[in-house]
Amino acid sequence: MHESYEAILEKQLSMTEQTWKRLQELGATKETPLQLDFAFDAPNREAAESLQGLLEEETDYAVRVESEGMFKKTHRVSGTTQPTSVSEEILKQWVDWMVTAGLKHDCVFDGWGTEVP
């Protein structure tokens, strides 16, 4: 399997802290509605489509599966949340949920990003 849940989560939470600090420097607050872009790496199309199904069932996110390469295909699940107000704590809970959701479908959460409106 991939990195452990703990290793992935620790890495993503650290990146989330840094990103939240940068967003605040750019003017984001807990009241600023942010639309989050996210991505997962998947081992095959079936795993990617399985994760896509879960995310579409459990959330109102726009989710897509992308595959690239002729001989050695790579598969990715990516998407966008609806605009919503968040805090660092809410982001950390969301990241934990995304890491867990990915691993349940043999996919690895690769991170998130956004733009300050």
C-alpha cells in the first residue's frame, strides 16, 4: 500500500497550516467564502471511479476522473468544493476526512488549493 494514513495526514496537515497562514496574509478570514480545489492519485481507473462515486454521494463537490499516458497510465481524481467559509480547524478536519476517504478507495489525497476572492 501507499504511505500510511498517519504519514499522509501529517504531511497534509502541515501543508494546510502553511496554506492557511498564506491565505490570511492575502486577506482571507473565517468569513471569506473559499472554493477549494483538491486532487487524489489513484492506482487505477476503477479505484478513481470508486472514490469519485463516494465524493459525489457524500458531498456537493464537482468531481472528475482523469487518466493520462498510453503505456503507463496515471489516474487522478480532482474536483472543486462549493464556496464556503472555513477556518484552520475546519480545514484540518476536512483534510482528515479527505485522506480517510481516499485511502478507503486505495487513493492518496494529494492536497488542496484555493484563490482568495
